[in-house]
Amino acid sequence: LTVYNKMVLPTSYGDLKAEYDRLIHDVAIWDVAAERQVQISGPDADRCAQYLTARDLSNMREGQGKYVAMCDHEGRILNDPVLMKLSGGRYWFSLADNDMVLWCKAVAREKGFDVEVVEPDVSPLGLQGPKAEDLVADLFGDHIREIKFFGFIETELDGIPLVLCRSGWSKQGGFEMFLQDGSRGNELYAKCMEAGAKYNIGPGAPNHVERVESGLLSWGGDNTPDSNPFEVGMGRYTDTECEDDFIGKSALKAVVAHGGPE
Ligand code: THG
């Protein structure tokens, strides 16, 4: 176990080799409820989400996710969430491990944005591996095969409300189910285990061997408190020419222009 976003995050079920093999060949189920969401909603949600994000969001559509950096005013990366744009003008920052809800609330208030910033009752459950798509199609229907990477639908499974997204912290393919009722987690887990039996499903956790092989960033492990997005492979997700302002923009422009602060 470890503690992540102030929650217990399982790190292994006792057999790392079996967990790795399952991820590479079959399908693994990951309790990643510790990936907390910061939800931004209200009339200024677009402006607020953009101001918090070092990536141009002007072309972002509902039902889309984007991997983004959130930076401080010096351009130092504070978090590398998957940002999702939901119906009703809501955004979820799906977070790595630090206290972004405090930052987002303070920034929103100090900037005078007309938004509500909360950590909603949302608990992601991951299905990762080459057989994840077949399993998710058995559970939800073949239409889920059309979902593109980081695309999502707001749906339910036998009345359990969730957001189904093609995402996850591996390169083996898979989905995350963002459960929207924490009291129904055991039920959702049991349904996945039952339907997954024929695909050799078993428990696992975000896998550091596979994620290093696949080049996925781990915030807090692969960066220092001073790193900017360009130093950790997030330059291609960083838009210093973005029309709207965002926190860290001028510092990051200086990095692009001459490798560091003026
Ligand atoms: N899922 C969700 N939230 C998360 C994570 C997750 N929040 C914390 C942490 N994990 C965020 N970190 C990452 C890092 C990389 C990716 C996803 C989350 C990722 N990267 C691909 C890459 O770098 O190749 C694709 C990026 C892209 O093409 O845009 O998938 O796992 N919900």
C-alpha cells in the first residue's frame, strides 16, 4: 500500500510477476480511487480551467480528455492530470498526488472567477491490458469500441453511474470507469471480476515496470519541485503561444526563448 492524495492506494497483491504478465497479456483491474478529481463548474468554468492549465484548451470538446500540465507562476509543474470536459460545462482534473484542490479554490477565488471548485464523489477503477476492450464491450456493448483515446461517455452499468474513458497509466490499452457513487464500488468491482473471468482478469495496480518501459511520467518520482514541463517530456502538451493567459505562461515563454528565466 501507499498513500496517494490522502487515500490508500494498493500497490501490489503479492505477486508482482503475475501482475505484470496479466497487464501485458490479459486484463488487470486497478483500484485507482486515489486519483481524485477537482471539479470546476459554473459560468466561468472554461476560463478558470484554461487559467490553471499550461495547454491550449480553446479547441477542447465535451467528451474529450487531454493530458495537461498545471504549473505555478515560475512554470514549475505542480501536477500532470488528465483533464476531462464533461456535459453541463463541467471539468474534472484527474489528479496525480498533491493538494491541487486547495490551489484551484484559491486561484479561482482570487481571480474572481464565477465557479464552484469541489472534490466530487468520484472513484476511478481501471481495466488495463490487451483484453480490456473485449471485457468492457461485454459489459457496456460494442459501441464502446468507437471511443477514441482519452474520449469518454457518461453512462451507467446496471444503474451504477459512471464515466467510461479510454485512458489509464499504461500503454497496454484499457479504460477507466469513474464511479460516481462511492457506496457502489464493491458492486462495480464484482461485476468486472465476474465478466472478466473468461479473460483471466486479476487484481493489479499502476505498474512501475511497465510504465517505465512505456515512458509514462510519474509526478513526484520523475521530476523535482523545480522541473518545468519541457524537462519532463511534457513540452508537446505545453502551449506558450496560447491566446488566453494561464499560470506560468510568461515564465515558460522565457524558457522557450532562452532556456530559463530572464
Ligand atoms: N488516469 C487518470 N488520472 C490520472 C492518471 C491516470 N492522474 C494522475 C496520473 N495518472 C497522471 N499521469 C498520467 C501520465 C500519462 C498519461 C496519463 C496519465 C498518458 N500519457 C500518454 C503518453 O504520454 O504517451 C498519452 C498522452 C497523450 O497522448 O495525450 O496516458 O492514469 N484518470
